[in-house]
Amino acid sequence: MNLFANMDRGILTTADMKQKKYKILYLIMFLFLLVYCAVCFFPVVWILLSGFKDVKEMYAVPASFLPHKLELSKLVKVWTEMKFYKYYISTFTMALGSVAADVIVCGLAGYSLSRLKPKGTKLILAVLFWIMLMPGTMRTVPLYMIFTDFPHLHFDMSNSFWPIWIMAAANVFDIILFKNFFDGISKALIEAAQVDGAGNLQIFFRIILPLSVPIFMTVSIFAFNGSVGQYFWPYLLISKQNLTVLGVQLFNLKSSPYTMDYQMLALLFSILPQVIVFAIFQKKIIGGVNVGGVKG
Amino acid sequence: MKKIKRALLLLTVFSMLAAVISGCGADTKDAADADGKITVSVGLWPDKDTEPKSYERMENLRTSFMEENPDINIVPDTWKFDIQTFMPKAEAGTLPTIYRAFFTEASKIMEFGYAADITDAIKENGYYGKMNDYLYSNISKNDRVYLLPYEMYSLGLLINMNLFREAGLVNENDEPIIPKTFEELRETAKTIHEKTGKAGFVFPTAENGGGWNFMPLAWSYGTTFMEQKDGNWVSTFNSESCTDALKLLRDMKWEDDSLPANTKVNNEEVIKLIGTDQAAMAFAHPGQLNSLVNSYGMDRNDIALAQMPSGPEKHVTLMGGSFYVIEPNATKEQINAALKWIEFTGFSPDIDDEGKERYRQTMETKREQDADIIGIFDITVWNEKATSQSFKRELTNEFRNIPEKNVKSYNDNKENIEYQVEEPVCAQDLYSVLDRCIQEVLTNKNADCATILETANSDFQNNFLDYEN
Amino acid sequence: MPAKAGKKPKFNLIRKNCSAWALILPAVVCVYFVVLRPQITGTIWSFFNMRGYKVGEFVGLDNYRRVIADTMFAKTVGNTFRYVFWSIIIGFPIPVILAVVLNEVVHFRNGFRFWVYFPSALPSVAVMTLWFLMYYPDRGGLLNLALSKFGLDPYVWLQDPKHTVMFIVISMTWNSCGATAIYYFAALQGVNRELYEAALMDGAGFMRRFRSVTFPHMSGVMLLFLIRQIIGVFSIMEQPLQMTDGGPNGASTSLGLLAYKYGFVSVRPQLALAVGVIMFLILIVFTCFYFYLNKKVEDNQ
């Protein structure tokens, strides 16, 4: 059996592999990937193993990668002692709210801009496009001022998830993404529905939505992953204990009263949601990068 | 049919907007509510979930206070002072009636008018004149008093007895052999590192902790950080004495290797290093010690607090603390009600039998809960004219849970040391500048202390002081 | 769209627009408050004095003068460009190499793709904490543990002021280069096979095929990513905030972190705004260039 039967994508072809120098080149590339993947996952494994050490063991000479004993009960202990269930609840509240805000607000806007095209669509699209261009370096302080003391109405949104959700809803990139997707949906279907007397919302829910499951999935997954991991705004705006999210907990970890082994296991608990989402939706996420999910 | 749909749609949009607005409605508060009660909201209220014990204690106090004073309504507010949320709250007028802030913020709070004038109220209730004299300059502006000192602290030398014992630095009574001067501190740290391999001394370097701890060290070498010349603030720490103080740290790091390998440490991490037996000495005040027991499970026998060592010029330590502030829009009735509440919680210069009983109960709960360290005497707000002082001292001795020998040096020597408050202007900015100096000295083996301070001095003048003039 | 018979067309038009606007309205309101208003007020307020977060009187260019006269400013600008420099040296070539290699290797392709992408699936705050622990300057850190296996003394990593920026960039690269590599990988799928075959006919070796076919195909996308990366790294703030707090002695303070410290630590928001505007002006040049290129690349494809 030919090991290199289906080399049809890259520079090297199946024919090349008969030559020794290309076999060696292939081997080098293979090893390079192997090493690189090790670099990608080894830190996480190290964190897991070191988490089971106690503090004295970490400083033992000679040092060892493996802990003396793997007590799984320590996981439970860290989970309960650091009250992770609380952080999970608040983090999921924040993240699911963000996903909902993002998908609903941006989805509806994208639909309207793409399909209904009310007067002013061109202007709105132009503004959105320019907003995407603008670096956000000076927005932090004024935005903070808006959230802590809303202009004219003078209410304070700190210590709630509203600022996070509003920011998720104001995702210009996703509006354009949705619009472009809806642009691709066949006009004939919609016109047929209109002839049947369906209203805008009806068309949206009966025709557009079922066809747009992929885009909604992609946006939801990326919005969820992005939201679960955020810490900066929650850190600035939320001081209430029961609203503390995983990201903020992680940010405060190094100056928290917990010792290094606890910090390491806490780190693992904090990345668990993303790892699970990634494991389940890996095809979608890796494919979704090409839709434009990459961060700048 | 269509109309209904359109109405539904509009409803959705409006309900979303309404939710946004109502979900975060500001607390509105009035001086007097419907039944004519005076409302006093109290900040720093313990959180029900995370501090259930203190929460219960405060709720009990609140109930009994409102029974005794039916015309006053105490409203809990969990907000605690931090500089980021403070300004917006102050501007929006949503500060609690009483809150507590730190001495470093005193001048800012008074200057920006975020505190009510309480001069008449405290003259009336007799507080005025019973506070220690050195406090008045820090709590008043143009001879009017705006702040009410709550708790004072002074820095001492925190000692991990485990490492002291391991290095043989205890006498036959298990008392630590305390370094009296900074030179001795250096020697002690060196010995500990040689004998135990652990850090002899840890000095914070991050989040302004380094500058804060550097104050007493430099003062005792004779440094003045700033002076007012012809009404202008001039930065003056490019001096030989300050260089010597910084050199001490450099030598401990690079010649003795008695500081920890990690040179990015904030105040919390300093305590962590002591609490996990990774370092033997640090500057700390009594309030920082409780977490040694609570978070790191240290035995109280293994904790000691000594007096700050003396330097070549002076024997001085840093004094700081927190104070009550009454929000600027409070009415006269609210101010008086607030002071009444403060007194009820056990804060007053004089103490009656009822107060004594309550204080005893507080101490009993504290002992039961076994969370705090009892038995360390810090400097106090009240002077000798106040009757509560001796009573509290007696009671503390009765309920003591840390061995007296471990804190003797800190408790007994209150007269032979000077207490200095933090610098009057731009203290936090000065700390951030000094943080950077200390980081440089501890990360760069060939750092030249004099040059670093020369730059830092002109930086501080140029970046901060010039804008105060 | 044709108006239904029997109804007044004009009324229909308004009605149609109303419901369509209603769908856009929430997004427009959110975008206004989150993006537009802060952008405009931020620029205006940078010319005003502020007390806490309350806008005070007009002061002209005073805030800018103070920011630029701040002795930390020049150093911070230097650091920011240092971040950009290292991210070009380290963060730019690795994804390109990875993508090409991923495209060549046919075995375990899905497994490799999974693990290469894995770090990008983690939130940046977790990655920074992870690397903070790996870089830990005493024996507890992974890298020092590895050094001790080779009999070497522990090194201080992030706390070495000369290299702290580089180490931060390495951790950022670990975090983000998987996603970038996958993007390049996708671009590689679009290479015209016939070009390879033609090159093969000419007897071109691996390197020549790469140079004459692969590289020209990717270069547009690479340039786009390069500029995008420069823009991203230029406004870096969260990473040094978390890993070093800008230290030691300001060696890793970026312009973004400086603005954060003005805005939220020493509470002089007017100075944060001035720094923000300065960064904005520098970045807008890059951004315009990016979109100019983007259009060109899109036109080519």
C-alpha cells in the first residue's frame, strides 16, 4: 500500500515521494508538526499534573514533572472550595445573554438590511463599514462613563451584565456577516412567500431562519467562546461577588490567596467550557475561521 | 391580523429597550421616606453570601438600632470604596450616606467636595478634642472637619516564626530575635537565607505596594520626598539618604540573595509568601495579618509582629488608616443619625455600660469565630481623654489569642517611634514611580541607585508635581 | 416589490419601512451607544479637563502636551513598536510555515489541525495566566523546571527587562497563530493545481514550486494579515496588564496600557483620551492601507 497515495493538495505530489530527498523532507515536516502540536498541548498537561502537586513538591530538588500521587479528590476540593459552580453560573448567564443579544439584534438587523432594504439602508451600511475601520483605542473611557452614568438618564449599569450584553449586540462585524449571508438566499423563495401573504416576521422565521442555521451556529459558537473568556469589562464594571465571572477570577488569580497548585487547577476549570465547545464543534470552529471569525 | 403583528413587533422592541433601562435603574433615595423616618444608607455592608458571619452580626446590630431609634431607617449598601467606582458614584449622587475611605484619598475627597462638613456635629457630640492631635491636619480643610478617622494602622515588621526557629533566631523562650536596625534586618535576612534556603525578606514591587513600603525605609534614612517652596511642590528624593535606602534593597538582592526570586510581588502576594513559609520577614500592619490564619492556615504561634527597625537618621514608621465620610448632600438630621449609628456600632471616644457590654459581645463572637487575630495594639484614633481606650485594651488582653511574646515589641514601644502619614500630594503617583525604581534595582544587577533616583525624581516632578502647582 | 392591489401604495411604503426600521433599530441604538458616541465624545473630551469622570472646562491642547511631556511617553512608544517588531519576527512567519506544512502532510491531518488550532480556542486571559505560570521566575515554573532538567539555573523570564516584551509576544503567538495558520491553510486550498503541474513539467523542485506558485498565491492574504496583526499588536493592553503590569520598570508598558493606567488607575481620564486619540491617528493610517490592500486582493481573486 502506498503511504503517499493521495497527495493531491500540496506542493508535493505522489510521484515526488519516490525520491528519497522528498521522503526526508516529508519526514521533517511531519516531525515539525508533531513537535508543534506537543508545544500546543503540553503546557495544559503540565498544568494538570502540577495541580496535583502540593506547594512543597513544586520546589523540591530534583524537580519532577509528575506529581507523587494523583488524588482526584483534589479536583473536587478545588471546585467546591473556590466555589466554581458560582462562577460557572454567572459566566454562562453572561455568555448566553451575549449570544442571544448578538444573534437576535445583529441577525434581525442583517435581515432587514439585506432583504427589506428600508430607506436609509445605504447610509447605515456605509456608517457600519466605516465603524469597522475605526480603531477602538479611545472608546474605553467614554464607554465606561456611559455604563456607569448613562447620558441624560443618569442610571448606573455597573454590577450587572447589561453593558456586556449591549456590547455583544453592537457587533458591527456580525451585522455585516448576517447581511452578506442573507444576500445569498434565493429571492424566488421569499417572493413566493410574499405572494402567499406572509409578513416580514413570518418570512424571517419560516423561510430565512431554517436556511440560516449554519450562520447562526457559527456566530453563536464564536460569540459564546468570545464571551465566556472575556474579563476586561466585567473586571472594570462588576465588583459584586455573585456576578464575578471566570475571566475575572482568572485575572485575579495570581494575587488571590490561593497557592500555585490551586491556581493551576482553577485555570483548568476556567478553560473547560471552551475546551468542551471546541471538542464538540471543532469542524464548525475550524471551518468558521474562514467565515471571518479570526481576531485581529 | 397585520395590526396585531405590527403591535407585537413594536412591543418587542420597546420591551427590549425598557428592559435595558429598568434593569439597571439607579437607587433613588430620599432624606426622609414616607413615614417621616430619616434614611441613612451604610456602605461596606458585608455580603450575605461571602461573609455570612459578619453579615449576621451587622443585621443584628441594625435591628436593635432601629428598635432603639424608630425614627431612623438604616439601609444596607454593599458598596465599598474603590477609586474606580467612587468618582462616578459621587458625581451621580448615589454614594451611601456613610462610607469609609482610605487616608491616601483624604485630600482628594475634601478637595472635590465629596464629604459633608461635620465640624458642628462632632463638636456637639463631644468627639472633637478627643482625637489624637496629629490627625486633625489630615481630616480638615480651612479649619472645618470633613472626615472622621475610623481605624489607624502603623507598619511593623511581620515575622514568620517557623523560618526564624529553623534559622536559630529565637531565644530560649521561643521569642524571635528581632532586628532593631535596617543593618540588622539585612544580617538577619542573610542568615535566614543561608540556613533555610528561603527568602529572608520580601519587599513588594507592584501595584504601588513597593512605593508604599519604601516610605518608612527612606524616611528613616533621612529622606524627604517633597517640599513646598514658595507655594510650589518640589520633589526632593534625589538625595544621598534615599540612595542609601535603595542600596539596601539592591545589596540584599544581589549580594546576599536574601529576597525572593520572583520580583513582581504585590501586597497580597507578600502575605502569601510569608503565609506559605516562603519568606521570613516583611513590612505589614496588623490588619493584613488575619489572612495568614484564614487563607494560609498559619498557626498563631508562628506569627510575630515587631516594631519597625530604625534607620541611621530616624526611627519612624508609616501611619495610615481609614475614615468615615458622610456624603456631601446629607441633611443635618442625616449627619446626626449617621453619627448615632456609628456610635452604636461601637465607635466612640467614650463608652457607657451598654456599650461595654456590646463590645464584650463583639469580642466573644470574634473569639468564637476564631477568624481574627486578637491581641495586637495598633495606634488609635482617640487620645487619653477618651474613656473607651483603657477598657478596650483590657478586653483585648482578656480575649487575646496570639501569644503576647510574639507581638510584645510591636505593642509596647509606642513612644520611641515617630508616626508619619503618607505624603500630602500625589502619594499614589509617587508610589508608582518608586515601584519602577525598585523593580529596576531588583531586576538589573548593574543598576546605579543614584542615577535611577535622579531620573525618578525629575520624572515625578515633571509628570505629576508640576501639575499640582 | 410590487404593492398589493387595492391599497394605497404610499401608505404601504411607509408601513413597510417602519417595520424594516424597527428591526434595525435595536442594532443602531446599541452601535450608537457602544461605538459612535464614545468615539465622538472621546475625541472632544480629550480637549477638556476632567475631574474624576466629570467633564470640566476646555483646555485646548493641554492634555496632549502633558501626555507627550510625560517622561514615560517616549519609552512607551518605543515599547509599543518593540511589540510590533517582535510580533512580526515571531508571530508572522510561524503561521505561514505551519499552513504550508499542514497542507503537505497527509497523515493525521485532522488530528494535527485540531491541536494546532487548540490554543486559539482558549480565551486570552487563560493563556496569559498559563504562560505567567510557565514563566514563573522560581523553580515552580515549567520553563525553569525544564532548565533544571538540563542542570541550568532558573531564569527570571518576564522579569528580565531586556526580553520581557519578546516573552509576552511568544505567549501571544502561541495563543493566536493556530487560527491564523488555519486561515492560510484555507487559502492554500485555492491554489490552481494546473500551475503546479506546469511547474512540475519544467522540472521545478520543491522550493521552486513554492516560490513560483504557492507564495504568489498567498502573498496577498499574508500582507493583509501582516497589517491586521500590526494594528492588533499596536493597541496591545490586556496582555502586559495581566502578565507584568507593565514592568519591570515600565519595560513592557505599551501605549494601550499607559492609557488604561491614566484612565482607571490614577484616574486622569482626560490623559487616557489624549493617548487614545494619538493611537487612533497612528492606527488610522495603517487601517486605510489595510482596506486599500483588501480591495486589491479581493479584486484579484
